[in-house]
Amino acid sequence: MNEFHPSRLRARSIQARWILGVAFVVLLGAFFRTQIVQFDRYRLRAENNRLRPVPLQPARGTVYDRVGKVIAETVPGFSVALFASSTDSLRQVLRRFRQVVPLDTADVEQVIERYLQARYQPALVLGNATRRQVARLEERRAILPGLVIQSEPRRIYPRGLAVAHLVGYVGEVNQADLDEKRYAGARLGSLVGRSGLEQQYDDTLRGTSGMRYIEVDARGRLVREQGAAPTLQSTPGKVLQTTIDLDLQLYIDSIWPKRYSGAMIAMTPKGEIRALYSTPAYDPNDFIGGIPTVEWRRLNTDPALPLLNRALQVKYPPGSPFKLATAAAALRRGLADLHTHMPQSCRGAFRFGNRSFKCWNKAGHGSLDLLGAVAQSCDVYFYQLGLKIQLANLLADGVSMGFGQRTRLDLVNEATPIWPPTVDYYDRRYGPRGWTNAAVLNLAIGQGENTQTLVNMVRFYGALAGNGRAPTPYIVQPDSTHDYELGLRPDQLDGLRKSLVAVVERGTGARSRLKEFAVAGKTGTAQNPHGNDHGWFIAFAPAEQPEIIGGAIFEFGGHGSEVGPYVVRAIRRYVLGPDSAGDVPVRQRLDLPGDAPRARRARPDTALPADTGGAPAVAPAVESIPPPEAPAGPPADSG
């Protein structure tokens, strides 16, 4: 049949009409689905192509001391960002930007990195722009396409270095933080706490970010900043009330001898931290808007380690202040009372096996009871008391007194003290025959495998100052605490307090006594193989009814008698107030053996020893401590 026969043509025509009809119905359905059924979805896509979100930072909550004085607050500020359609265009604009506001190469690369992490948002260039910088940029807006300037809350720390390790600082969230879910509810660009109270209470202080929108064209170029879409306002963070006494904190900063690195803590018998000071420090205001790369590198390479909080992140051998823990262990077990004498009188050394363990007083103290041994810090007495307690018992009592765990102070990165939980530790480390009972001699005087943080030692003395219960230290009132009991009778506690008063009145801490009220305290020397010894002093006052416990450590400070006057000055100011007449404790120099500093191996105000590799010469880790029987005897603890 002819292909062009009218019947064949008619059949084809009908088929074509059906095909066209079906296609038209399909297209009509697709148009209906797109325009009607999925209208909201595609409208949102169009809006997303037209609008770009700009996060609005919330104002962080103000941090107050116990009477309402400002530790950290938020004030108005400016941020500057650049919106770009590509990396190349961003680099071109940044080249012009640097002609107006100087930026180094590292800062430029940070801006590029921010852009790559979130291309749909303006890349932050200046997080803390000055009014002068903003004015210059506004004048040259025509040559800086994509320039976004907005008013933002700015964090400031009026007291700077004096509160650095207490309050911490803030920084921008990065992708690693989001991947590890460190900050719940944060997004790229959010400002979060990076240290101190700012990090510990970030959820309380941060608030909720808002959002505004800018309009761009099809090529991603900025069209307009204002009025493109409704703005979602941010919600400010909550205020934070602390137990800190800001005047006391600033006073400690003002009297601290700048030649020493170290820390000081003041705490009430209830555990309320009144001051927490660590030096050297950094200025938290340098981190506002992002710390310059050069400054960040300087802080991290500084051999003095200003980023290190020595009040709770560094562990030191506790030295003589630990002798009170040894005494408490003997008293609670009924192995000694306050008037117990040891079998061997102190003649300057104690013989154990074929080794001689020295006392700091080469001439010896003679026969002393427990009260006298604490007052004179006699090493020979506590060597024998440690042997009487026995190693396993001393370790168990140390664990129950909290010497092997953190205090749970509400600040981040508190170090865990070193304290062997059982004798199995020595078997694992040195082998069953690699150590002897001489280990207990070192532990009894605060040496050996025993390193403690300052905050942990202050907590222990809080138990001595109170009713025998060691309080959980805190800066913000907690919902619950984790206290422990010393297990001593009231008369035993009273006796130990009297012995500590004797330390200050006529013992190794006599340089620190006051005329207004009695101070109970203990000096100490922490042996340091990297240089001059570290000096300890922990005290509470008034001795009859303590109001405050103060403790400090001077790195490379030699003897604790060097530290005591500064701690007592802080205690005196707290008890008597800032307006009390006179401000210096009695500093009459007595010719007491315990006051004589050990021979100095290095000046305390010199740079760190070369063999420390730039690290602070603090207590060595457990791995660097030789087996207890290896040395010829521990260096004498000069109390």
C-alpha cells in the first residue's frame, strides 16, 4: 500500500495528535506541580539564591564578682566582612582592602579560609574594627564591592591581665569544633568561650544568634544590605554571678613580685573562691575580634608559658605542706597522738637500710612531739611517722583525702594530681623487687610520686580550717558538691591548727606573723631538679575562727618563707578590709634555721634553664621519677 495513501496519513495524524496531547498533559502537570503544588519550595529556592544570611552575634552575659563589680562585659562595636562570588574575586577585593586597612598575609589567608568554610556568608575580616577604620572603609566603599559593616556587641575585660586565667577569653567557632560538637547550638562564626569562666559557662553566657539578610544578583554580587528581608534579632546571654572578690584579686596582682611565676588562691571554709590568680598571664582583650597571628604565635612560644593556669593546670611536689596529711593519716588510724615522740631523735639525718635520709636542719631538732615536728617541719620525725603508718595505708588515706583526683573546681582543664592508689603502682612501674619501703619516706614529706595542684592543697587546708570536711571549691554556686572527710576528732583538728599557728609564731613561717590576729600556716619547699626549688605557703586566719584560706606557690622561689608574707598580706586585707591601717605584716627577721633558704642553683628572675626545652621547670612527671631506692637520699625539705 502507498505510504502516502490518505488512510495512512490520517492514521499517522491521529497518532501524532495523541502524542502531542499526552506531552501537553505531562507538561501541564509539571507546570501545575511546579507553580502550584511546590510553589513554596521553589519560592524558597529563589529567595535563597537572592538572599544571603548574615549572622547577628548575641551580647554575651556580664560576669560579676560577689558584690556586683564587673569582671567581663559587652559593649557596642563594629565588625567588617566581605561578600564575594569566588575566591579570586575575594582576593582582588582584599588587595584593595589592604590599601585602606593594613592586613598581614596570615590574616588574609584566615579570611580566605573563613570564606571556604561558608561561601554563602560574608567572610569576616575585622571582628573588632575601630571607628576610624569603619570611617575610612565607608569612604572607599565604591572600590570594595561586597563590603558589609555592621554594629556588633564586643566583649571587653576591664581588668585585663589580673583576671585572665580566671575569666578566660572568647574566640570564633571553627569547623573542627562543630565536627566534635564541642559547643551545642553554635554555628560557624559564633563567638564562644575558649578558656576560664567563658568556656565553663559558655551555654549560660553565649545567648542565641540572630540573622539578617542581604540581597545579591544572579552572579552573587551584592545589591543591597538593608530591607531585603525581615531580621531575626539575637537573644543576649544571661549574667553570671561569681564568688570572686575582685578587689582582693586586683590586690594580689598589685603585690605579686614580678620576678616569680606562680599562682595564689583565696578560698572560704565553705569552698567559695575569692581570688584565683596566676602569672605570667595574657591580656584577654587581645582576643577580641580574633587575635593577630603574630601575637598568638608569641603567646604559644613564650618560654614563660603565659597561657598556662598555674593555679590548677600545673602539678608540683607539695613538700612540707603535705606533712599535715601524713599527720592526719597517723591520727585517724590511732598510730600517734599530738604528743607522740618518735623512737629516734632528729640529729640531722635518718638512717634507713644502707641509706641516709637528711633533715633540712643539719644540726637536728632533737626529740619532738607531733606538734613540735609540724612547727619545726622536722623531716626525720615524718620519715619515721611514714614508716609507722606503712606505705599501703598512707596511699589509701591519700586517696580518701582526694590527693589522687581533681577537686572539680568549675574551671576547665584542671590537672589530675599524681598519687599512687596502691602499692601495685610500684610493682607495675619498677617491678616487684625494683622498689623498697623507702618510698614511704619520700611520700611522707611531700616528695616522690606525689605532685599536687595548688587548688588541691588549698582544699585540703580548707578541711583543717573547718570541721574536718574538705569543701568542693567553686566560683559559681553549684547544684551539688563532692566533699570528703578527714576523719579526725575535734580535739585532733584543734591540735593540728595549734601546730600551724606555732609555724607562723615561732617556726619556719615566723616572717609572716601578724599583730592583729593569729595566722595558722605552713611553709614548704618543692624540690625541683631543673633549677631552684619552688616555694609554698598555705595558711588560714583568724586561726580561732577561720574566714579565709590562702595558698601560693612561687616557681623557683626557694623557701616558703619567701612566699608567706605575700599570702598573709592578702589574708589580712580580706579579713580587715582595704581601709585597715597598715598593709604589711610583721617582717622582723628571726635567726631561725627554717628561715634559711636553700642554696640557690639559679636566680629566680632569670630565664628558664636551657635543658627544659622552653617548658617551665615544674614538677617532673611520674615517668621521670627514679625508683625510690635509687638516690642516695632525698634532698632535705627545708620546710
